[in-house]
Amino acid sequence: MDQRNMTITINDVALRNVSELEGRRMKANDVKHRKEALFHCCEIVLGKLLGTGAFCEVHELEDVRLLNVKELPGCIHSKCRIIDEENERRKREHLRLACHDAKGKLRYVVKHLRPDLAADRGMKVFSRAAVDCLRELNILSRLCHKNVVRVRGSALSGRNVINKSDNSNKDFMKIASQNDPKAFFIVLERVEETLSQRIRQWRLSEKPKAIDSSISDADTMLPLFYPDKLRFGLHIASAIDHVHSHGMIFRDLKPDNVGIASGGIAKLFDFGLCRSMPLEDDKTLSYKNNAKREPVYRMSTVGTRRYMSPEMISGDGYNQKTDCYSWSMVFYEMLSLQKPYARYNREAHKVFVCDNHGRPCVSAGNVPWSSRDLLERTWAHDISDRPCMKAVCKELELMIDTVEKQALPLVERSLRAVFEMAKLLAFDENEAVPCLGSTTCPFNDDDQHPGKRYSSHSPQKSSGTETSISVPDLSIVAAE
């Protein structure tokens, strides 16, 4: 069999393992909003392998070889009666013609289940992966935002199951054993690189520079790519806000799941862990680290540890603001070019972040003054202290506007002066200031870097009278 061509049998399988409730949700909310074209697996020609995950592979979409719908096994008109065949024909033809751009570059990718999944991991894992693939397809079909990767096509066999009223598990194992995982696939727009790759490029090339010729102090130096970092931060925050507006929670925000498309636009992808918010009955009564008693929900602990919120790690229940914490870690990594908690093992990370309320060190030279307040609020330990993503977007827009007006030298000088005054008034001269509540980082056995310091989020108490210092409004400072 030609590995470049998905010449395999039609697969209606794993969807039979979709629970009755999940099946109802899919049919009720998602099918009528379908925007993508439907294809049989034998019409899809795969190109170079781009990446591999636990359940899926991602290939370039090299070509689409359309067959007449009546020639397809389980043809469209007989299995999906709700489809307007003429409209479907146009969508299929459009994708075929758009596979290459004007320069011959491939524009789409195919994400499909790994070929060895059923054989190596068993039918139970296979069915779970197939359901996750369909869930991601349905989520992407509901979203329409410039900073969310767009779905362009999907497997006919997968969509058929959503249309069926019978979600019985009858004879599932027998049917599943006769099918191939590659029949579950999604066609997505391609991104040029991931944010992780871009951060590595920044790390190799970036040398901080003073924000104007009269300032040489490291405290007032800006990263070379600071405007790009602000813009990407806004793109990601806007995408998460869009997800939240649809009653969903992303749960796996990290640089590996952010792509950068042509034109320098950041796009969120990999919605495998994204879920709709639970029903009211699933609320938990735990209000730990939740002073304003915002509703939190019993959901599974998923994601990548260094980007996971304290409440998710602790299992105390969480809500959409767990994504806000994850955003703060991604934004910190962009600004500082350092992975958060890079040298912490699992146990040490939980103690430092959840028990001691520790956070990455924000110090001179690694994060500009104008970004620090936003970082500290978005990674706040108390859920109710974190802003919503819409508020984060507004602050980032203001910061970007300030950059465009070339007012940052004045802003940085003003902020530095305010914080220097705060240190003089609010702290004893013998107290440590650069990293408040600093804690020596516990290392993994293979990480021998003594002396690396991280700061706790909770500031130390002053021995004298507390003094309130207000940070100047950036727009006012810029205008002056």
C-alpha cells in the first residue's frame, strides 16, 4: 500500500463507543454548524510527517483526489441526508484547488489517528482516541476566530456517526477490530512554526538593549522582540477569550499548542483537552484559594505540569480562570525566554506553587516593568484575583498602543522611579528586594544548577507603616 495515500476501508467504528450523552451533545449543537468539507480517506494524499503525539500524527496534505460522491463507499447522499450535495461539492472542490498557494507551498495538514494505535494500545484506547478526535473536530467547527486554527475538512465516516441516533455499544469490539484508525482525520490550516520554536529563535538571537541612548541601567532595558511578544500575547489571550465565550475551557495552553501562521499571526491549535463547562450539578463546594467564591467545577487534572494552575494540580476544582494562569506562564516564557519551573520535579513543583504560592522570579532585565503587574495578577494564587481574558486583552492593547507611540522610554523610567520609591518607603534597608520571598529551587537529579532562585508571589510584610504606591496609568504617561 502506498504510504502517501490513505487507501483504507471506511471506518464508522470508535464512534459507537461515544456515550449516549456525548452523542446527544454532538448532534444537537454541532452538526448544523459544520463548515468543513467531507472526504473519504481514499481521497486524501498525505505528504511529509510533521509531528507525532500520543494518539495522533500530523502530515502535510499533499493532494486531494476527488471521487464522484456516488462512487464513494457509504456515499454522502445515502449516509448524510442533511447535506446539500451541491454545496458539499463546491466545498470539496475548493479545498482541492486550494491545497497549494501561488508559490506551490502546501497550505493544509491532516491530523489523524496513529496507524499502530489499535494494534499496540488495544481497542479501548483506540475508541477513546477516536472520540477525542471527533470532540476536537466539533469544538473547532463551533469556533470562528482569526487566532484559532481553522478546520477545512474531516472524515466522512466520523461525521456520519454524529448524525446517527443509535449510539449503542452493541458489537462495538467486533466492528472496531475490522477498521483502521486513519479513517478518523481532520484537515486543518497549516501554521509556519510553533511558539516554542519562535522562543528558541529569540533565545539564540536576542540581546537586550536600552530603551533610549541616555539609559544604560539593566532595569530599563527592553527585549529586542518586545512588540512581537506583546502582540502574540494578545493573540493568544483573544483566542482563549473566544473559547471562553462559547462556554468552554481550553486546559492545555502552552507554547507547543500555539502556532504562528504567515503574516505573524498566532493561532491556537490542539483542542484535544478542551471541554464544555460542566453543568450546575457538577459544582464543587470547595472555595479554597477562592475568596469571592466563584463557581468552580469537578473536572479531571490534565495538561502540562509547568503551565497548570495550582487549583488544578491540587484537585480543588477549577473554572475558566485556570486558562488565565496558563496564559501567564506562556507570557512569562516569551518575555524572559526561560521555561517556568524548569528545574523542579513534580513533587517540588507542587510544594513550591501550591503550598508556598511560589512563582517565577520577575527581576531586573528579564521582564520589563510595564508587564510585571499584569503577570502578577494573571498568575495570582486566588482564582478570584485573576482577571478574565477579555480584561487581559484590553490591557495588552493599551501596552501595544504605548509601544507604537514610542512612549516606552518615559513609561519605563516612570515605573522604575515608582518602584524604587516603594522599596525605600515600604522595606527595611536590610530586607531583600529583587526577588520577594525568594526560594532556592529544588532540582531534579540531572539538573545541577545551585543558586537558581525563584520568587514567591506573596510579598513580605514591612516592619513599618504600609505605604500605598499607585502605578501611573500608561495612557496618561504616554500622552505626557
